[in-house]
Amino acid sequence: MNAFEMNHVTRRYKDFCLENINLSLPSGCILGLIGENGAGKSTLIRLLTGLEAPDGGTVRVLGEENGQKGHHIRQRLGIVLEQQGFPDMTAIELSRLLAPVFPAWDQEKYLELLRRLSVPEDRHYLSLSAGTQRKLSLCTALCRDPELLVLDESTNGLDPVAREEVVYLLMDYTRDERHSVFIASHIVSDLEKLCDEVAFLHRGKLLLVEEKDALLERYCRVQCTREDLQGLPPSDVLSVHDTGFGVQAVIARHALPPSLPFIPVSLEDLFVSMIRGAA
């Protein structure tokens, strides 16, 4: 079963449109949504979690279609938004507020997560840094053992050590195939470590949705001359950047001239190349 499915989903605003989105997440997998600021990541998450309704298309989450996602479905979701908006309470006070709302709340697990992510129990929410606020939000979501965890820029504002710990925490969480994660971010390096599948979103449109390792195997980066690239089909050349000492190009590996050495490509290389191509 898929944790969620979005079929031909459209959401229109005065100056922006999320257009014809087809996206699904198999249960037990981690799907990363990569997009620049303003690409529509947060809009897509609001549609997925029922905070907004689409103008067209259908959204199915944990087997329920949009318009039918009642309280029982929300109990099975863990949602961490970029702007969470918790009241100005300590972590312990917040747990007393949230535990009666969520029957699956596990206080022992909550305290363990606070310690693991170095979130103080006795400091008020508004006195915490933005990164620590996000870690607290993640603790409140994970302690309920949700089937689908939805994260919006959850590692933004974290230092490298804390980001690494969150990555390991999410990997542990998805060892149980009942758990799935959908994470939207513009920090591509975190998603490269974490995700099974990736989706590239640009100006409200999906450029691709693909299994991460297969995508990284398909392309490579080369330092060469423009003459070395002559004769290659345009569809096999994602980007060409003039360095002053030749060019750097991202190309399909099957089209690589035998004489050219190459280095592996990163998700960030691919995303930037595809954005330039779209532009």
C-alpha cells in the first residue's frame, strides 16, 4: 500500500499555481521533495495534510481520500511544519497539553527523544533557537509512532551535528516498514543521505520523481572542452558551465565519450542542472 497518493493535483493562487502533481510514497520508504524557495513545497504539504483543499485532483492519505480525512487519520500522521506555532511552554508542559489529544502519546519515548536531540525540558518554547524548536516539534511527532511522518524544512537551522542526528533518527524510524517519511527541504545534502526516492519541484511543477540511487547512477560530471561534447544528443547533456579553463558538464553516463574521465554526480548537481534547463 502507498502511504499517500496525489493524482493530478492542482492548487491555484493569484500569482502561483501548483500544477498537475502526480506523486506517491510507498509504505516503508522515505521520499524527499527538493525545491528552491517558492517552488511550492509548503503548499504541497498543506494539501497532503488536509490543511488546504486542492482545486483539482485527489489526495489519498493512508487509504483515505481528501475530504474524508477525519480525526482517526490525523492521529496516524506526524506533522512537523516550518512554522509550528506551539504555545510558549516548556517541553514538559507541552507534553501535558498534547498527551490527552493523542491517545498514542508515549511519554517515556518523548523524554528519550528530548535527551537524544538535546532539547531542554525546562526552557520555554520562545526562548529556544529555531533549530531547537524544530527538534522539539519532531519529538512531539515521533513519540506518537505515526505511520506517516511529514516534515517541512525540518533540518533548516540545525548545526551539522544535530542534522546528522536527525538523519540517523529518521533512518531508525523507517526500519519498521509500517513507517514512511515525506520530507521537503532545500538542504539537498541531507536528503541525499536519507531518501529512497526523490522528487524535484520547480515553480509549481514536478521535474522528476525517481529512485535516488538509480538517478545518481544515470548521470556524471565531467571537466572537458566544448568540442568534447559535440555530437552528444541535447537530451543527454543536462548542463554546461564555462569555467574559463574549459567547461564543467553534467551528462548521461551512457553518452560519456570513452576518453573522458568523470566524477560521480550529487543530487545538488542534478537539481541545479535541471533548474537551469527548465529556465
